[in-house]
Amino acid sequence: MSKDHGHDHDAEEKGLALRVKTLESLLVEKGLVDPAALDRFVEEYETRIGPKNGARVVARAWVDPAYKQRLLTNATAAIRELGFSGLQGENMVAVENTGSVHNVIVCTLCSCYPWPVLGLPPVWYKSAAYRSRVVKEPRAVLAEFGLKVPAATEVRVWDSSAEIRYMVVPRRPDGTDGLSEAALADLVTRDGMVGTAAV
Amino acid sequence: MDGIHDMGGMDGFGPVTREADEPVFHADWERRMLAISLAVGFAVPFTDDHLRREIERIPPELYLHSSYYEKWLIAIESLLRERGVLPDGNATLKVETGPAIRPEAVAPAIHAGFPTRRDDAEAAPRFAAGAKVRVRNIHPKTHTRLPRYVRGHEGVVHRDLGVFGLPDSNSEYQGHRAQHCYTVRFSQQALWGRAVPVGDSLYVDLWEDYLEPA
């Protein structure tokens, strides 16, 4: 990034910060938002709602076949069993990776993402490059993420631009038989549950 | 509308660039913007359809240049102007505002969410799982959740998702037009006309109004 570009960027950021502050002040003045409630929203999404939630769902599915069945049949209810629900996850569907199927999720029209289990989406998920390409050349995009899907494995892309939010249940890695549910959850990544990583 | 936001299948955006150890927010104003966007809806009525409509009306050059939370800022400002909450003299919608959401109500509200699925009795399904359908070649000028890249293509109904309001009419304040929404499976080969592995497929959730029997 050139120095000039960096300078413009700083000025833009300052301008945006000022606009948001002005908006907040006006809404507070009109009694339409409470600054303490804004703090609570931030706290929830910065500290409580993130991919660790989804990792617990996946680990439970790996160790408990009956839970996995419930997750694949009615994901919203199964996810709620572990205490996760709500905004941007009111209607969930879980799709399972197997030896013959690999799933990956996207929202081509905006950035729909399953907040209760994965938190807020990363910048790349919201980027033009990801949204435009993963529906058309999923294998090339996955390869850029370091994931080579064998030709014999079916790739299923889920464009979640309507009312359903999707999560991918990755395959349990080999050699993890002795691990506890908590240790298994530590293996599960955000990208694994989007489908851009194996686990 | 056939806007810049409808990105599926476009070329030219380059590789997907990722940030290692990306934080949840990159600046304090992003924290405030997320929170304002979520909180203000409790006092000023609007739905996700209305918010998305405003995001899609951002001019293409600005849309491409703007970060996620900048788009939210532009859209929320626009929504609030339209509703007369922000002053500019162009209010076109009369709304009853309510009180601000209280701090102690935030976590329960997040956990409750805003369920949008409607009673199954509101509409009978026109299609069943396994039905062959064609996506209608329509180009609504309104907000729509029908991506361009599937229009005119044949697919198979994978799952009936139940009854939901139609975003195209809800976003324009013309009612919910409750109808079934379906997951439709398309062959990657059929969509892109290229030699890709034959089993590869794309699943898109589509409202009944977007579909016709094939």
C-alpha cells in the first residue's frame, strides 16, 4: 500500500467513524438506542457468539450418532439443544461431508452466514472474489484455500441467499478415537464449518 | 434488481485474500455500526428485506469500494431518512417508533432472533421434492433473492423449506405474499456449460414465484 493510499484510507476511516458517532448521538438523543445496549450487542458478538459454538455442535455430532441424526434432520432444534439460537440462525440446515461429498457455503447476494454457530463472518467471506467465484469454480477456490478435493468427490455449493443458514459438518479426522468431546471441538475451525477447510 | 450485489459467476475479482488471525472488528466504529444496526430495529420497524433493498441501491462504484459496515451505515442512514428519523425533508414512510431496547434485553433478543417462517397452512406447495423445475427468466426491478446465474436453468426440487414471505413484495411494502420456498439443486455442468466433474452441484433456495414446472 502506497503512503498516499494509506493516508486516504486513514482519512476515510476518520470520516466513517465521525458519521457513525453522529448517527449514534442522534439516535440516543431521540431515545431510539441506548448506548449501554449497544455495548451489550458488541460484547455478545465479540466474546460469546463465534465459531467455538459451532465447533461444539460438530464435536457432539462426531461422538453421538443420535445427536448427529437430529442435527442432520432438524439442525435448528439440535443446535438449540446446546444453547445456541437466534439472529441469523432462525432456520438452520447442517450438511455433512463424507467420503464422497464435500460441501461449501456462500451467499452470492450479500453475506448471509450462520451467526449463532459461527459468529460474524470474516472479510473474505463477504468479499466480491469469494461470492462471485465459489459458485462457478469451487474447486479452484478451495485449492487456493489449500484444500484439494479429489475428482471423485462431489462438490456441493450451497448459495444461502434466502431464509436458511447453513453449516458444514466436517469429517472427523482419522486417529482421533481416543479424544474427548472437548478435545475434538478444539480441532474444528471456522473454515471447516464453511467448507473451505477439511476440518 | 440486476445490480452489482448479484455477484455469483462474475469474473475479474481476483484471488480470495484472507487475513491471518482476523479480529471480529477492525475499528471501533465497526463495533458501533453493528450494534446500532441491530439495536435500532427494535425502536424503528424495518426488516432484513428493507435493509438489503437499501444496500442494493448503493451505486455500483460505491458498493465495490465500501467495506461491509460502511454499506450498513449507508443503508441504515437511508432507511432512517425514508422513515423521517434522520432529518432531510424526504421522509416517505410514516412509522411509529418505540422505545430503545434495554441492555438486559439484548442477550435474550439475540437468542430469540426474528423467526420468519410462516404457518404451513398459509400456502399450499406447488412443487414436491423431486419435481423438475425451471427458474423463470424474470428481471425484477425490486429487491429480489433470485440470483441471475440460475435464471432460465432447470433444476430439481431438493427440499421444501416451508412458507415464507416473498422478499420482492415485502421490501416494497406490498405485503408478504406467503408462499413456499424450496432448495433447488442444479448441475454445475448445466449452469456453466463447462466440463466440470459431472456430479458437482449447486443448491439455491428459491421462492415459488421464481419457479415454473420444467
